[in-house]
Amino acid sequence: MSRPALSFVVPLYHSADTITSVVRDIEALSVDGGHELILVNDGSRDRTAAVCRELLATARIPIIFVSHARNFGEHNAVLTGYRHARGEFVVNLDDDGQNPPAEALRLWQHAKANKLDVVYGHYADKRHSLWRNFGSWLTNRLTDWLLDKPRGFYLSSFRCVSGFVAGKVAEHQGPFPYVDGLILQVTQDIGAVEVRHAERAAGQSGYNLRRLLRLWVSTFVNFSIMPLRLATLLGLIMAAAGLFGLAVVFYLRLTGKGPDYGWGTLMGALLVFSGAQLVMLGLIGEYLGRMFLTVNNRPQSVVRSVESGGVK
């Protein structure tokens, strides 16, 4: 079987109401060299699996439908899709219709024309909720100094990567992947194209505050030791503040100025320094915990089944 020019990877979570229109739009595309579609059902508990099996029987392009045994998260699902993609380039897009497949062709064409390994879709006008837009903005500001990327470069979940990059990223076996961090460890040949962001076709985003917090922690802990350096800096600042405070107390005692410093001052100092120590211990514990889970081979994802359909 010849290798297609382009693979589409779509992670699915409660996508029964939206995925049909996304698949039909992808089918209608004209791609020189052909294209395929990989759907990864990440533990949906609605009719997503049933809808996808109906699409397998009627699709006009090759489709692979992969089912996870439970929900592992979007980034884990993307890596599963990369492992099954055969295209010279791979585009991954959301399941809600907000990433128009026609815009994916522009990412692909830009990557080919400029010989880039990765092209991100940059939204001129995002159609997410305010708190989701804030979360994306904060994630990108954090990655400015945590990851090795051009400062201010916008990382989005709508991206086109070369088959080479997809294959290298898919080799990662850790249980807490962050796709953009993995990509930037492989290549610096990246670009961006301004794309349209459509309204969500139906339902609500699967990204809640807990999932965003987990993504931020993965960004912090998995790809940088900067938080540990910040913890060290915080410890040094607190120690310096403590020495300065102690010097002030001795001066006031010797000169007989100021109020009587007793139990309250002591407890306040203990609370400040103990809190700082607990924050640093918690951060170190997060690193150690993730190392423990990785060493003990916590699965990144578990594939229950792989089905194929469509026109070969």
C-alpha cells in the first residue's frame, strides 16, 4: 500500500454530535498524493464509538479507528494517532469542527513550500470561552521561558508535522506527554500560518480547569528544571530575608526601639519559612513522583482495538 501524502489525526472525547461533519469535510478535500484519517477514541462514554463504526462503513478515504481502554488525555491520544499515521505529513485537529479541515491544507502546503518540519495554526480570532483563551495565553507565556522555542511563538493544538517528526515524537513512552514539548526537542524548523477558528459545532469543550492544570504541570515538570532553580532562588531569598529580619530585631532590641517582639513574631516567621519549605518539597515531590511512575512503567495509553475501513 502506497504511503499517503497527508494523514489527519483526530482525538475524540464525547464527539458523537460533531465527528460526522468533521469526517465528511476531510473526505471532501482534494489532496495530491492522497490522504487518510486516524480517529482515536479516548474513552468516550457516549455514542462516539458507534458513530465512528458507521463512518468506517461509508467513508470515501482510508480510515483507522483506534479505541483507548479508558480516557488518557488529548496529548496521549495524539501520540497514539501518530503511531498509526503513515502520511508524509500529519495534521492533528480537534473533533469539534473549530479547526476547518480546509485550513489544514494551508498548513501542509506551507510546510512543503518552506521545507519546515512543523507548522502551527495561529488564530486571528479565537472562538473559545474567555477562561479557555486565558488558559491558552498563560500556557504560551509559560512555554516562552520553559521550552526552547522562539519567544512569543504561539503553540496551538492545530499543527502539521512531518512524518519524521511524528515518528520521533511517537517514540516517547512517558505517562505524562506534552506534544509541543516533545516536538521542540526534535526540531527547530517550525513556522506558523494564520488560520480561521470556527464556532464549536455542538456540545462543550472537554477541557476543564483540572485538565488545564494538569497540562500546565506537565509543561513545567516534564521539559524543564527551571522550577527547581526557582525553588532554590526562593529559598535563598527567604534565607536572606530571614537574616535581614534577624539583624533588624537585634538592632531594635539593642537600641530599645520598637514594640516587644515575642511569640507572635516567632510564629509568623515560622509560618513564612515553613510554607516556603513545603512549597519546595512539594515541587521536588512532583518530580520524584513522576519519575517513580515512569520507572514503574505506568502506561501512556492502552489500545483496546484498532479497526479500519473506507476506500483503500
